[in-house]
Amino acid sequence: MKKLVIIDDDPKVRNLIRTRLQSSYEIFDTGNPEEAFALVMAHKPDAILLDLLMPGHTGFELCQCLHSVRYSAQIPIFIVTGEDGTKFREHCESLGARGYFEKPIDFAALRKAIESESSNHQQERRAHLRVQLRVTLKLVDRGKDNHLKTETVTTENISAGGFLCICVAPLVKGSVMEVFLSGKEERYVGKARVVRKEDSGTPWQKFGFEFIEKTEDWLLQ
């Protein structure tokens, strides 16, 4: 059975959602935003239902944090709130939310959205299973001024969807690089975007890349 985590400071709302969805999902809930991370870490849910206005930490802060942490970044977050969507929907989407539902809740639409996104989540998790494999790559940044910059790197791990490596060049999150497998014959394997930067406290840093375009020559499909 798929799992849901509900984060809402109103116990009546939590009980209502539990009553309406517990036949289809295993549900864990909290009214304390400070417990949210522990709950997500402990139960590895397929989706998170999040209220916006709560004491201590707002749903905006939690949405941004959950979406930015590697462990929970791929879990779809749905905002379930009494706040007007015309004011906050776009902002919540920019923070990583996959859906916005105003109270009173349209449970048929919510179920449909959860099923769609959690299925995608399962596919993404399979695609992002990491293999510890050292592969030599050439990264090419063509830049806006068409000035070519290249760097040869060695991966720490790879997946069907991307790779982690150390770069000397200071890369910006969101920048896109062309990726080539290095060897006797160089092979183009696609384009990858910088989605994560890990500060190692050294002159170089670890960067997580996610493919936005990939050829059949990449090692994992």
C-alpha cells in the first residue's frame, strides 16, 4: 500500500483526510511542522500533503526545504490549504509543489493527482538508483557567448538519470553541460543540468547532474 504523510496543524483536517483516503493509503500525520522531516525520513512516503499556514514553520518553508534535500527532493508535495490559490499557487509551484488544493478539498481530484505523481515518483526513484562507478567524462559548456569551456571529470556514482562528480570549475546550479564519455573514441551521451552542489570545504566541489537529453550510449538506461 502506498504511503502518505499529512502535515497540518488542524486535527479536524487531518482526521478528515485520513477518513477519506485511508482505504487506499497508509497514512502518517503530524500537526507539528518540526516533526515533519523525521516523519518523512522514517516512512519514505509516496506523497506529502502540506498545509501552508502553521505555527513555527510555514508550509512555504517546509515545501522549499523538503524539495531541496536530496532524500526527499523527488517526493511529490501537494499543498492542501484554505488560502486562495490565485495568491499562492504559482509561488508554491516555484518552491517545488506538484499540486495546489483549496479547502474544502476535492478528494476525487486529489486522489487522481496523487496517483499520477506517485507513479512518476516510483519511476524516478528507479531511474535514479545510483551505482558506485568511476567513469571518465568530458563536460563541455558552450556558454552564451559561444566561448567553449571543457573539463574532464571522474564520476563517484552514476544512475540512469544522471551522475555525481567533482569539478574544479565553479559551476552554477541550473547550468547545462554537454556530456561525452572519454576513451579511445569520445562519445556524446547527452546534455545534463547541474541540480545539486555539495560543499566539500576544498577548492573543488561535488556536483550532481541530471540528464535533460540522453543518448543510447549512456551506460545505464
